[in-house]
Amino acid sequence: MKRPRVLLADDHVMLLEALAHVDSRRFDIVGTAHDGWTLVEMANKHHPDVIVLDISMPNLKWNRRGSYSQKKKVSSRKLVFSDNTW
């Protein structure tokens, strides 16, 4: 069975590295991003099945409906959102 291709995005480097280590056992991690612009670039380059991201990252804007409002569209089929507001 094909493992899902996952892109991880968070501006907290330690959390991003921990997620990549844990998730790599079940998923193929295709890349990581530290801000919204890099997220869009990586998503369009690698076409992941799932994107796990922190919606409060720099350079990442969401409208009230949860739609991504950058100029380029993300081509992923699924988005999983997390918010690290501690």
C-alpha cells in the first residue's frame, strides 16, 4: 500500500523536527516549510497528499471560511490544520 505523502509546515523549528521524526514512520515526508511563502512553493513542487500546518505561521493568511488567500493555489487534496497558541 502506498504511504501518504506529507508536507509539514510550522514556524517552530523544534516542533517541526519532532513531527518529521514521528510522522516519518507512517508517512513519506516530502518537505518542511517555516512560513507561508515556502509552504506554497513546496506544495506546488511536491504535490503532497496531506499538508499539516500551523495556521498562525508568518506570511500565511486565512479568511473566515478557512480558505488560503495567497496568490498561488496549493494543489494538495487535503489540509490538516493545527494552531500552536500556547
